[in-house]
Amino acid sequence: MEQRGLGPIVALLIVGIIISMTGVFGGPGSLFGGDDVNVPEPTEAFYVYDTAGVLSQETENYIVAKNISLYDGCGAQAVIVCVGTTGATPITDFAKEIFSGWGIGDRAKNNGVLLLLAVDDNDYYMLQGEGIKSSFPSGEIKLILTESLEPGFAEGNYDAAVRETFDRIIDHYEAAYGITVVESTDRTALNENHQGSGGESSTGISISRKDIADLGMFVVKSVMTMIKIVIIGLVLIIIGTILLIVFLVRTKRKNGGRLSIGDAVADNAPPKKNVNPYSSKMNVNLKENKGNDESVKEEKEE
């Protein structure tokens, strides 16, 4: 038998391979997991990366100086990254790639912290290494972001928001390791020991602005639902009471009476027996009379 149609099928397969490899539908490997995240390279200062231009030079110097002392004290690193947007990459993936790609924190202790701001995306993300997630839990991170970062971030005062949040992170390290972090001006130490010196830290627990917003909406919705349930319950009780009163009024009017406050109690009370206080005394007298009559009858018979 003659086989037909193999030529067009082979041609289609070749075209499909060429399309997938040339990136028409996402580039090479797009069918097997997508593009790699384009992680930026750290600056010479390492601890600060601000392509969004939202941090003052004073704040950048402060972050670097504190980090030098922090690293000397416990090997930890608190890195601040500010970008305009993460593009098509979700902020979570962007932050995790920076965290592991830059090697934030001590290699053995895995105690780094990353705060990422995506200003144009109106979002932020914070995560820590697995080594400190027990001493720096997600609840504490959420509290820091809510109290220190969110107010200034919402107002567009990013510099003050980052400065206050960074101070809260440093306070945590001081308490956790029993150290005192100062502003170090030893740039030699920065160049020799700190730039890119962290290990391949695995990602830890993370909190984003969206998480906080979603939590706030959940709490608000829960409260509103509870209020609605209470209001509906009260309305049903009022309606039930009104219907009961209407029913009692109509019943009384049918019977030719009037409804009073004590009617409900009176109607439910068991009926009282009509007891004659003299009935027992009368019974005794009847018995005595009967006895006298019998004695008189016996005398007559004799």
C-alpha cells in the first residue's frame, strides 16, 4: 500500500520545532517551565540596590554602614532592593532569585533578610533565610511591614518607610544574637569581606503587600459577615415577636376579650380546682348523722 501525507506531517513537525526554539511562543524551553528570571547584579555596596531612585544617599550610606557592623557581629546581611517593576516575573519569584543568587546571609547560618520594593507595581516583598525563621517568624515580619513600611509606602514616602523598616530588622538581629549594631565606616571591610560573601541561602518565609491587603480584606469581610448575621437574627426575633402579638390579639378578639400583659402567663397556668372549704366538715357531719340514724333504728326494732 502506498503511504501518503508523510511529507506534510514532517514539515509541520519541523516548523513547530523551529517556532519553539526561536522564541515565538516564549523562547527556548518555554514549553518546559518558561524563561529564567532576569535577576539584576548587585552593586559594589551590595547591601543597597536602588534603580527606582527612591532612596536618599544618606539612607543608602546608613544601610551599608549598619550592615558592615551586623555582618561582623553575626554574619547576617539585611539587603534592600528597590526597582520600578519586576516585569512579567511575579515579585515572589523575583525576590527568591535575588536572595539565592546574591547569596544573602551567612552560608552556614542562612540568616539573611531581603526587602524588595517594586515601586511601579505598588508592591513589596520580604523574606528571610531558613536559619532564622524560628526567631524571626512570619508574624513578626508581617507586623514590621504593617507598622513600619506600609504607611510610608502608601504615601509614596519610600525613603522614610525603608529607613524605619530597616531599623526594625536590625533591632531583631540585636535581640536574637545579643549584639550591638553600629554605623561602621570601614569600607575596606566591605570590599574584602561583605560583597557577595553570603552563602547559597535557601528561601524562607515571605510576606508581601498583597498578602497583608488580602488578610485585611478577609478580616473586614469576616467582621461584616458577623454583623450581618447579628442584624438578621435581631430582625427575625422582632418579626417573630410582632407575629406572636398579632396572633394573641386576634385570638382574644375572637373570644370577645382583650389582650393584657398577664394573659400569656394566665393562659399557660394550669386551671385551679374549685375547692369548697366546708366540704370536709360537711362530710364529717353527714357521717355523724348517719350513725345517729342507725342507732335510733336499732332502738325501735328492740
